[in-house]
Amino acid sequence: MDRLTDRVARRPGGLIGRLIYRHPAGHETSFAMMLDALHPGPEDRLLDLGCGGGVFLERVLARGASAAGLDHSPDMVAETRRRNAAALAAGRLELHQGDVARLPFKDAAFTLVTSLNAFFFFPEPEAAIAEMARVLAPGGRLGIATTPPEQAAMLKRWFGPVAARMRLDAPDSLAGWMADAGLIPGEVKPVRQVGYLITARKPAMPASIGAEITMPGFHGRITGRMGPATAPLLVVDARVDGAIPPHAAMADELVVVLDGRLRARTGGTEHLLGPGDHLIVPAGTIHEAVAETPARLLLVGPPE
């Protein structure tokens, strides 16, 4: 029975597995809800874990985002590669066969991370969520669509003994693992024929004086507070010595360049900043930057 479960669900492969995940009609509702919840767009880089046949990735790419996919099954990776060949050739998509608890990506590499209808097969759920949090950029968002224990009887009717191999987690369990990984759990929505969709976000900035903030190309330290106690602003002294990947501003942020030169991109607009220049990044804006010469800057914004 474990072999059958692998072939059709946990690690799909062969003709049957490819046909099932080439046209996954039962997943359409969760695909649509995830797109509506996260709104991937041209400024985003999305990672889909348990990517199956690549149907969801195809829709993400159609919205202009770049993406990466990972699946346990080599046949599913091959199917995703076939479906999204043009995006692969254009460098907008990368694919990996691998383990969700040991992701082959750098810290803070993605603005969005998703897992749809696969989490119940991840053998190390807490470690998987910790890895999702690690690869999320500050301000990034996570979405997981999975099935709760209350739907065990329904799954047994639909899938027979295969359902017994699925681990069904309550939303509170996922929210706890998310919080343990440093994420802020968000809304839980029911998904017809699937279960539920839960989201979380990664804080854009910690709150304690002396705390460090790091991501590729960026290293900062919170050096002080300003403003009233009821609405404090944190001051971050930071150095930028490379490319900062796209990430979302969770609140309005002020960037002041003290030294060096910084090329920033906010909402599709480029800015070249030198000593004394400043930039206001509105809340919700996807932004990225690269140091043309090593730069020192002050970042002012509210804590999470």
C-alpha cells in the first residue's frame, strides 16, 4: 500500500501519476484561493513546495512573477519542466528534486512561499515550516493549503487506504509551527474539497535595540527608537555590499544614504541614491536594491 500511495500521491510517478497531476481538477479551488491570497506579481519571486505537475507554477508565471519549484518526485519535476519549458529557457523558473526540510536555497531568497495539497505528506512538518521561514525575505508571505483531521472520513471515502498515509494537521498546529519559526500566522480560510488555507508573514523588522537584521547584501543593527511610545519608530544602521532581493515593506519606511551609492527599485521605478539622498518606501511596496559601491544607510520604520 505504501508503494501505491507513493505512485499516485506522495511521490507521483509513471503514466498514472503524470496524468493525475497534469490535470489536477480537485486542486483548482485551492489554486485560485492561493493566488487571491498572495497576489503574486512581476516584483515577486515565489517558491512552490510539492509543485506536482507545475500547473500552479504556470499560473504564477503568467502573472509575471519569477519562481522556483521543488518536488520529492523526479517524474513531477520532469512534468513541471515540460509544462513550463519557456519560462525555464528564459531564466524565470528553476526546478529541484529534493526534501522540503532541507531546501537548496539561500536565506531570504523568496518574497512568497507556497505549498498546496502536499503538506500532509511532508514527514517533518515543523522542520519544513522552519525552512520555509528561512528562505522567506523579510516582509515575505507564506501560504499552505492542506487538510484538517475533521475531513479524515471524507478522504477515506475518496481515496480509500491511501488516506491512512496522510497526516492531517489542525490549523492551530500549523500556526504554532509558524510562530516557532518566527512567522506571524494570519487568516485561515476554508477551501472546498481540500480543507483550509492558512497564511503567515515574516516580520520586516525585529523590535529590540541591538537586534541584527540580515539578508543577502544587507546587514543592519537596530540602534535606537524615536517618536512617541504609542507609535515608535526604529532606527537601523545598515551596510549594503551587494544585491538585496525583492521584499515587501510592511509599513512606510524611510531610507537615508550616508555613504556609497545605492540603486533601488520600488514598484517598478528605479532610483540612484548617493550620500544625503533619501527614499520613502510606502507600505506594501515590493522593493529591492544593489550597492553600486558599498553603502551605509539609515533605515527608519515601525516595529512589527
